[in-house]
Amino acid sequence: MEDDHKINVDIIKNIEKIKDKTLASKLEKNYFLGEYKERVMVALTFDEVEEKGIYNEISQALEKGEAKKMIISREVAFDSIKKYINIAKNRHIPYKMIDNLLNTGNIGLVVVSDDALRFPPENPVVESKREKIEGKHLPLAYYEALGNKICKFHMEIIQIEIPEYKQYYTEIKFMDSFFGTTCPICKKLGGKKRG
């Protein structure tokens, strides 16, 4: 009788573990726009998708043979996603937009494989531009100046500290200065200071 009770308790515990795993799997799938985490090559949050410029991590992931589709939440403004749609089209990677009423997170875009990745990233969500800039102990002025013309002094700092972002800035040329263009970073920091 006691053995039967122990067996029943073990069976109930195993059933609970299976239920917990299933629930965790469904939550994870809802977090990554309907895809299992082990298939997600790279993901962007809503805020990252809506930032100026693109994240090179998306472009690089779409170049890999494992990339089979890009999924985008319909909650993201079309003006923000068309830059990624164009990249997917150029790489002949299908994309789809989904209305995910069960979405439980802040993920706005994922690039996925059809199968589980051999070496899935521990965290497929890309570190934001702002986080990278702050991680280099640069003031927020560098982030706010993305997409603008900046002085040679600050361009050199960017080339040293965050060279992967240099394409997001343009150096102020003589004619720009002549017509009154000023460096927004200098303006914020009060001159040619690293910050």
C-alpha cells in the first residue's frame, strides 16, 4: 500500500514537471513571436526596431544559410520595419508580419531557422545601441547624435570606441561649417570633450 502511494506521488510529480515544461515552452514561444528560442538566431525589441538606422546583427543573420524567415510584430510602425523588410527581400529571405495576441514580451522582430540551431545564442536579443554606447562610458549625447553630422574630434572617438557605429554619423566638412552646421555632441558637452 505504501509503495503504491509512493508510485502515485512520483507519477503526479512527473506529470507536474511535464506541465511546467510545456507551460514554460509556450511562454517562451509567445515571447519570441511564436518561435521556439532554440530556432531564434537574433531578435530585436520594439524600441530597437524603431531606432534610427539598422542593426547589423539582423543583416548578418539574414546572410547565413540557417536563416529561413524573418518575423515582425504588426505592433511596430511600418516606417520602422521597411528597412528590415528591404534587407530580407534583397537576401531572398521570406518575412511575415504577425498579430500575436498572446505575445508576452517586448520582441518586435526575429530572424529564425526552420530547425533548432546547432549553437543557439544564450540570449538572442541584440544589445541596444544605447546600451553599447553607455557601456563604453560615453555620454547620452553620442546616442542622441546618431544619424547626424558631427565634428572630426567626436568622429575619431566613435572610430576608436564604437567603430561599428561610424556609418551612423557623418563628419562635418568645411562647407557644412560655413553654412552653420554644428556638432550636436559639442553642443551637449560644451565643446570638444570626450564626455
